[in-house]
Amino acid sequence: MGPVTGAHPPEQPALAGLEVPAVRRRRAAAPSGPAATAPVARVCVDLAPPHLDRPFEYLVPADLDTSARPGVRVKVRFAGQDVDGWLLERVDRAEHDGRLLPLRRVVSDEAVVAPQVLALARAVADRWAGTLADVLRLAVPPRHARVESERHPAAGTDAAPTPETSPVDVGRDAPPAPAWDAYRGGPAFLRHVRSGGAPRAVWTALPGAPDGAWPAALAQAVAACVAGNRGALVVVPDGRDVDRVCRALAALGLRDAADGGTVARLVADAGAAARYRAFLATLHGRARVVVGTRASAFAPVADLGLAVCWDDGDLQHAEPRAPYPHVRDVLALRSELEGAALLVGGHARTVEAQQLVATGWAHEVVADRATVRARTPRVTALTSLELAREGPAAAARLPAPAWRALRDALADGPVLVQVPRAGYVPVVACVRCRTPARCGACHGPLGLTRGDGPPSCGWCGRLATDRRCDECGATGLRSVRVGSERTAEELGRAFPGVTVRVSGARAAGGVLADVPDRPALVVATPGAEPHAPSGYVAAVLLDAAVASAGERLGAEVDALRRWLAAASLVRPAGDGGRVLLVGDGAVRPTQALVRWDPAWLASRELDERAELLLPPTVRVAAVTGARDAVAALVARVDTPGVQVLGPVPLPSDDQRGRALDPEVRTLLRVPPGDGAALARAVAASAAIRSARREGGAVRVQLDPVDLL
């Protein structure tokens, strides 16, 4: 039905005999004329279609002249409806020849899109074949009106907010940085940062006591940057790491902005109000240092001098929303655009970070072998060859040498046990033929959530109370994968009277941040290991074969990263610290762990990828979706030297066991120097697809994390 026309809208007829009340008509306000200066606003409209990825021009009314500043949120009319947008700039003349629609209103006086953030967002959109609106949604947190009114009681008026500054908490003389003396090139890197330079480094961190651990080292680097009167940005994987870095900064006199200091925490888990409050503190210059998680890579830090990405191999750094950028690469782009120093650090080293070193784009900051041996625990790999003398007991999940190491270490303090899987028994199989057990209703995997209950489906949650094996008819089950909850139960029986704590996202107590320096067994999944103030006496890394198995790209490097993250929490060998790797893990990560040499494994992996033409030695665009839609998009990509691989069907099943129409994926591969051309060509093809409204769903990812 089309819109109703006429002088008045239709009204509900009144009942006979009732007086009809008079309706007061609101007189429409007379439109004001255009602004006297720069009357044309270029606006990024918050719309998803790729073919709309360009600024649209609107007229600035005279009554919005003061508040319509570059960077503010606005409401505009687009395709017959009011939509959100960001005002990018104001100009004197329009490129459009026709009549311009006026801005509907300015949502807030806060100029939330800083110029440096706008330039970064455009660069990110171009690199990953995305749209500016998609990136700005990642960069700018949602508005919180109450938080704005805390600082500006007259928010909503024409008065523009006045930028605020505060003195730096530390003086011109930077505090000493003893944590960096152990590294070759560490003191030189800090001197360069403090003097206003822009060095780029890949840092392999050592374990150590609190004054020498990685949070203290990062705090000292930030203090050197602030002493040079520039801002700093530190991006870490999760909120626990944010707290540790902020505590280290507070120890150097860099206090939280909530307490009148200059450090802002940008963490989504803190809540919308706290996140927006920290964002505004950074935007107005009150916070010169930002510590946060993934989205804080776009924080509007003024005069950025140092950008840090800690543990760049953690999957939390990979953005799951379009255009799927990675924090490490975003900060690398930002360091180039703003002339800031870049520090990519971790206990392990990713292949992407090794690529930065191999190409000379960054320099490595590492310790010599003598220092590594002095600071790290003793590592022993309990493989089947090492355990051959144990006889049949070598097949035990916790062999006798590991049990004895746990018993001896518990006399001196806490012991860490890392388990690669959460839950109780997440995967079970037939006790006779060892066929994986599947649900009879949806064919999902069966597992145990507790020891005294029937197996349940991991997809639909149904209980398999009367299950029989489809292959041999047996009713018994055996465990295939043992989770952290079952491991904690087994250890509790093996060590009666010892406190057992479980740390993990699915554990009853959640992820533990710290544990006391008292004898206890701490069972944790990778990434959820709590910290002990004086370090763990020992760590046992179970199921090495499971942790290092997998066909995905970088499985071995990621396994080493998880092992080193746990091993770095253990006391040095000189203080009795021990690490036991149990199981026949992959050979190369096992050797790298025993020698504590992550750079060797990353270098070997990089050389192999160069021979096989795999990322990061090449740029790859993955186009996934319906077969016809993928074919149409790929056919329009005309980039010299592009290699088309596929399409290849991707397996997919619904939860009822019926095979779905499989999606396909096509890979477009080019040399690194042609990566920008590939991104432009893919983005242009996606824009044509959007403008033509071609059917089928398609997802485009450049440099995807899960390539294999």
C-alpha cells in the first residue's frame, strides 16, 4: 500500500453524541538557510552495502553551523529514512550538481572521529577490502548520553566542548628500565622512543619475577614514551592482562584516569558507560596512555609515540567482524601513518612477526642464550621414548615421573597443570570398536558432562540413555578426550588432602586471575592460567599430542605459544622450577620448547611457507559463499599475477543430520607487493555485486586466520 495523500491524516470516527475534541495542529518550523561558511558536509553514512562506501554530501543548516563539526555523529535522510552517520569534513562547494538534503540533526557535540583515527580507518578498510562504515563501527564505541553529560552539563547546546589536557604524571627524566637490560637492543629501543623516534621491534619476552616480567617491561617502555611527551597505546588479549599492565604502570606513577591520572582502560567487558568514559578521556587529552583489548587499537591517542601489541598470536586479536582486521597489522599501519614506534611482543613468536624481522621492516629484541638459561625453568619432554623404561605404565595419561614431580613440587608451593580441552569428557567412543559416538537424533558428538550421568549430545543436548554402537552394537563407552574437570577430579583422588583449583571459561569459578603461594594443584585450559606471586614450582603440560595436532595453518607455532605461556609462569631452574611436557607432541614445537627457542620454530615455519606460497609470504583473499555468487565475484577480479585456487566445497551439516548445500571457497593469491591491488579489485567486485543486488551470500576475507 502506498502512502495516504491529502491535507490531513485519517482520523478515527467518534461515536454519535460524543463531543469531538479539538486537535491542535503543530506548525512545521520554517527551514533555516545554509551555513554562511563551508555549507556542504561530507558524511559517512552508516550503511553496510559496499557500493555505498563513499562520502555523501548534505547541506549544513545555519542553526547547525556551530555544532556540525568534523567528527561528530549526525542524523541524515537516506533512501527515505533517517540513518546514522559521521560528519567527515565541511567544504565550500559540492561535487553533486543537484539539490542537497539538509542534515537532520547533530546527535552529539562530541567529535568522536579524530582525524588520525579517520585516516587509520580508511587505511584499514582499503587493506582488508572493507568499508569505512564497518571500520568506524569498530573504532568508535556506542554513544552514552549520561557519560557525555557528566563532563558537559550543557551537552546538546551549540557550545563546542573544550579540549582538556593534564600534566604528565612522570617528569622529563624517564625512570630506569632494568627489565630491558637483559635484551640485546632493549635499552637502545627505549632511548629511541623517548627521543621521539619511531623504531619497530619484535620482542621475545623472558619469564621472570614481577619486577622483570613482561608487564613491568611494558610499563617501563610506556614511561619512556610519556617522558618524551608523547602518548602510548598497549593492546593485550584480555581484561586480566589489562589489569596486570595497569598495576605495573601504577607502580611507576602512571595512575588510572578515574583517579586523576593519565591511563585509560578501554575494555568492552567493563560496560558501555565505563568504556565510553575512557574513550572520552582519551579523546579530550586527559588520558595520554591507553591500555585495552582489541578495539582499543583505534583509540584516539593524541601524538601517539608508541603502539604495543602483546601476544599477537592470541586469537582474541583477530577481529571476527568485517573487514576482519588483526590488531598487529592495524598497529603496524598506525605506526606508519602517525610516525609512532611499534613493539610486537610475546613469550613466543608468530610467523607473521618473524616475517617483519626477516624483511627488515622490524628488528628483533631478544636475550642471549646465557640469560635465557638463567631465567627459564628446566624443561623435560616425557615422550614415549623417554618413558619406555616404565613399561605398560608409559601409556598412562599421568606417567610415574610426572606424578613424582607433582608430589615433590607440592611441598614448596603451587603446581600448574595445563589441559588442552575444557569440560569433563568432551568426546567419547565405543568401548569395543572405538567408533566415535554420535547422537541418534542429530548425529552430533556425544560427551560426558559429569562422571555419574549419561552421555549427552554437544549439538542438541539430548541424553543418550539407550545408545548402541551402530558398528558393533556395544553399549559401553570410553573416553577419547579428557577435559579439565575430569583431570581435576583424577588429581584430587591421586593427591588426597591437596587443594585443587580449576581455571577456565567453562569452570564453575570461571577464569582465575591469581592464586596464592600455597601448595595447590591448579588445573587450567590454555589462556586461563592464573598467576602465582612467586611463580609456580612446576608445570605439567598434558596431552601434548592433542595440543600440537591439527591440519590448520600454524598449529605447531600456536601449540608452542600455549606451552610457553604456561611455562613462563614457572620459577627459574636455579630456584627449582620444572616443566614437564607429557605426550608425543609434534617434534619441532617439542624441540623449541625444550631449548626455549621460539624464534627458531617461527623461522623454520616461515621458510616452509615461502616455498609453498602461503601467508604471510603472499597475500590471500578468501571468498566464501554460494557457488554461483562466489564465481561471479571472482570473475570480476582482474589483477595482474593473481592465482585463482578453487572453488572447493566446505563441509557443513545441520543439527538434524541432513546435509546442507555446501558452501564453496575460492582463494585468490598474489605476491605481497600486489596485495593492495588485490584488495582494491576484490572491493570493487563486491561493490558491483552489491549495486546489482546479486543473489547468494558471500563473505570476503583478506589474510584469513583460519586459512586451512
